[in-house]
Amino acid sequence: MRAAWVTDIHLDFLSHAECERFFDSIVGDSPDVIFVTGDISIAPSLLSHLEAMNQALDRPIYFVLGNHDFYRGSITEVRTAVRARLHGRPLLTYLSEAGIVPLTPSTALVGHDGWGDSRYGNYATSPVELNDHRYIKELTGLTQSQLQERLMRLGDEAAMYLRQTLPQACDHYSHVILLTHVPPFRESCWYQGQVSTDEWLPFFACQAVGEVLHETMRTRPNCQLTVYCGHTHHSGTAQVLPNLTVFTGAAEYGMPQVNAVIEVQ
């Protein structure tokens, strides 16, 4: 099975013709399935862009959402709208609610959006202010401590979901692929070939998810976990454990690309 992986494609930066050319480039790689690790669009245009992908690519699309997908909207409302839109569209699968997806007899797929949960780095002294905190309903108008509590809750939500699904997947498959938007480890949060600084790490990595992945894989040496993520727009590979590898994908606004074509055994 061939899987085309794309991340942070930000289709809201493209014209209709540019979207079509990008979709054609994916089809040109002859994948059997598509992996999308978030930041597809922004809330007002997300559903239309998912529909455009569904029609143009005409093969299974497994996706998670990124922070930008909730811009100009609400996390709860966007997820509800996506869930409703998937009815009658069997080629679209939102992994944050899909459980364990068998890909081959030996490989399964799981995933969740994830979130920068403020635990890595130094949140208290960071001067970083993201547009997330202006354009996502649940993150606006909060004090620093209130915002941190909300970010931690979002990270915990992702971790709880994966704590329920990943061990089961590992117990039944020798290889598990996990899609998430936010890098789950400090060492997988890449910026220009280096790990991000303590100012940026609170918003660009999810410690809660990383802890679940490390705990699960440390006790299951016979299962291999491969993680694909994005968010930082810079590429890198982190070998966290002998059986836990994280690939972080590069991206550039207005110039989406296929990050890799993966041979799934």
C-alpha cells in the first residue's frame, strides 16, 4: 500500500486552480491512501476544502485537524461540523474519532489532532503570542493561567484518546502509524534543523501525548510505532525509542507539497 503524506497544506491560501494543481500532484504519485496531518484550511472554508479533496483525490483520506482549522471558529463547533459532513462520504476519515483503522494485515492507523499543551519549555516566561489565542473561540479573552489550563486540557484530551486506542492497536498489529498535528516530543519539535527553544516549545509540542506514546511503546518492544506530524513547518526525524520514530513535515504557506510517499507493509 502506498500512502501520500501531506501536512500544513493551508488550502485557504490557494486559489481554486492552485488547489486543483496540488490535488493533481498528489494523484500523480499514485497513492492508495492519503494521510493529512492537519492545518487543512480555516474554519469557514474547511468543509468545502474537505469536499474538494474528497472529489478530486477519489481515494481514502485519513486526516486530523490542526490549530488553523479552527481559526475564525470554535473547536467544538468545527469538530461537530466535520463529524456531520462525513456522513455519506466513506473516503473521508477523521482519525480523532475513528478508533483503530486497519490498513494491512500487519499495520494499523490511529490518530488525534493533539495540541501544544504548554508543558514543554517555559510557558510562564514565554513572550510568544499565537493567533490561536485571537481567532479560536475557546482560547480568546483568557488570562495567562486560564489559557494554560485550557491548553493543558486540550493536550490531555488527545492523550486520553490515544491511551485508549494505541495499546489495543499495538496488541493486534506489529506496526502502528499515528497521525497527529502537533509534535509529541521536545526532540521532534523542529525549527531550522534544531529543536525549538523554550519560548516556542509550550505552543509547538504536546507533552501529554508524548508521555502516552513513550509509556505505551516502552512496554511493547515487538510493536513499531511511526508518528507523522507537522505544525512547525520544518522537517526532522526523531528516534525516541528503538521502536518509536517521529517524522515532522515541512511546509510553506501557499506552496503545499507531498511530504513523502510511504510504503505501508
